[in-house]
Amino acid sequence: MTDVEDPMVTLRRLRGSIDNIDASLIYLLAERFKCTKQVGRLKAEHSMPPSDPAREEQQVARLRRLAEEAELDPEFAHKWFAFVVAEVIRHHEAAAEDA
């Protein structure tokens, strides 16, 4: 008798882990957006611009380094960050309009 796991059992186990990771990512993103909405309100209250290109540039460099350390494609990390920042800026602009 071998100790090899049935491929379908392995597939279900791996998919279960993927589902857990996806759920964690959603909750982490929700928490991140709660924070960035607070930043948007703060910026709006103090007439600060919705975007901060210098900060974004620093973050891109930092996330690229982290991606490399994690063996994740740095270009993917950059694309993800650009997508998130675009949404954050949209929220900040909306907060500025409401202020």
C-alpha cells in the first residue's frame, strides 16, 4: 500500500486552501480601503490633493522589492498596486467633492 493521496482529494484540499486565501485577501482589501477612505476624508478636510505621486512611487519600489523577496512577479505587484491606487484616488476625489 502506498501513501500517495488520491488526486481528487489533493485537488479538493488545495482548492480549499485557495478559497481560504481568497477570503483573507477580500477581508484585507476591505480593511485597507477602510483606512484609505479615512485618508481621503482627512485630505479633503485639509484641502490636500487626492493623489501623492511621490508616495506612490515609493510604494511601487517597496512592493516590487517585496514581490521579488516573495518570489512573486514584480510586474504583477506593480499592476495590482496601480489598480488599487486608481480606486483609492477615485474615493479621495469623491470625498473632496463631498467636503
